[in-house]
Amino acid sequence: MSTGRMATARSMHTATLLNSGKVLVTGGLDLHLLASCEIYDPSTSLWNPTASMANVRYYHTATLLNSGKVLVTGGWGLDLLASCEIYDPSTGQWSITASMGNARDLHTATLLNSGKVLVTGGVESLSSANSNCEIYDPSTGLWSFTGSMKEPRRMHTATLLNSGQVLVTGGRGLSTHYLNSCEIYDPSTGLWSPTASMANVRQYHTATLLNSGQVLVTAGADSSFSFLTSSEIYDPSTGQWTTVGSTAYAHMQHAATLLNSGKVLVAGGEVSYINPSKISEIFDPSTGQWNTTANMAHARMQHAATLLDSGEVLITGGGESTCETFSSFI
């Protein structure tokens, strides 16, 4: 269902559900690099401007902290960025916080059970990835390096497991080295250990923590940049992957959302090179199978999906200023 329109069309932006139930969208790319930010109010279905970031940025991360503030890290601006900023919803203003030790984009940021934020990998230069990782401590506003991954990665995923550990999957390593390898980070030791590899090499895929505590990895692209339909599930209790049903259509740079039903919605993404899609599909963990569902009104890639407090899913951007909601009551 169509909903309010953002002031600016965006892709490669972030969308964060605030404690108020509103959604903060930051930065991204239109015809220009963006520092502007907007707030979506589900009670009115309207967007309102809020303060802009100090830096234009896309392919950055945004993490809701335990304080209710939002930490934005890195990305690409006029150059590769190490800078970080914090948004305070109570004032609608941004403040600069300490920069990371390394500039990076296409990295991940994960809120740990401690309230600290783990940043992993990302682009180190235009043609390579890095393996180093950093921890942000909101109580001090400072970064510190922690254990490095076994392999450099960008375009990978990072998922907080129920154990408090973090699972990293796939991505692209140095140059044209593509990965199916996976690693586990233990916050108690600050160290990484290898775990079983996926059946498929993947980049620009998604990883979703299921209600079972298992992790569903979906689609993406392989080493020849062929777009994938395959899906796999990781079981932390065994450290092994199992192949499950494939999507009916290929998806890359898509969005995946865990619904209140425990099912997973995959929406849009590229189905072939620079060819965005309207197609949406639903994964049912009880059967291990995918089923198509209503298509989005607009074809989108590099968009964002946010589960609202209502149980609906808000889809933003992807080269569009239009937004829409998906009813997850299925």
C-alpha cells in the first residue's frame, strides 16, 4: 500500500525504527550525495525533515543504541569515511562522536548485548576489503580495535545470535576473491573462529535471525555476478548449514524482514544487472519453502525495509521517493 512520499528520492540509505515507533532515514544517494534526513510518523503516514548529518554518506550503517540514540558510521562521502555521528531523537539534532580507526563502507554494525557496537570489515580502498574490526563504547564515545576476522570482507552480513555471539557470512574479499566462508565472533574473548561454510559463494545477500535462533541466508550474487535464488539456514547448535527452498525469482541488493508471524519477507532487489524488481516472496520456516506474495507498487533495489510497531513493513527508497507498507498479517 502506498504511503507518504519522502522529500528526496534515495538509495543506499539507512532506515532505523526509533523507540517512539517513528522511522529515521539517513543519507544515501540520489542525483547527489545526501546528508539530509527525514522522519516517518506511522500515525499520520507523513514524512518530516529533521537535522542533516555533518557528512554526506551512503553505504553507511545506522544502529539504534540502548539510549534510544542512533549511531551512524562510515560510508562513502566525498571520500571513504571513518567519521561517525549520533542522532538524538529528543532534540532532533546530530553530534559528532569519535571516528573509527579505519575508514570503511559496505561494512556491518551490530549492537552487542553489552550495548557496545561491533563494526566488521568493509571497503578499505576502491579495490579491496579489510578484515579488521572495531568496538564502539557509547559510555565513553570511543572506538577500540578488537580481533580481526580470518578473511577480509565487504558486502557480507553480520547477525547477532541468541548466544550473544555474531555470525558473519560471505561477501567479497581482496580483489575478485568471493567468499562462502563464515566466522563467529565471541564478545567475551574478542576473537573470531571459523564455522562451516555456506554451499554458495554470496555477496549482497541477506541474513535474518529466525525465531528458532537459526539464521536464514537468502539469494545475492555469486563469483560470476550471476544472481541467486538459493537459500540456506545456519544452525548455531550444530555449526552447520542446510539448503532450503529457493525463491521463485533471483534477488540481489534486496531487503529481508522477519515478520511477527515468524515468516520472512523478501522484497525487490536486482533480478538482472541494473534491473530492479517489484517482486516479493515469503519464506515459511515451518515448511522451508518460499511463496510469492503481492508485488510492490514500484521496482526497487538498494532500498530499506523496516518492521513497524503495527506489524506492517515500511519500504523506503531504492531510487524512489515513494514509500509503501506491506501488511504482514498473513
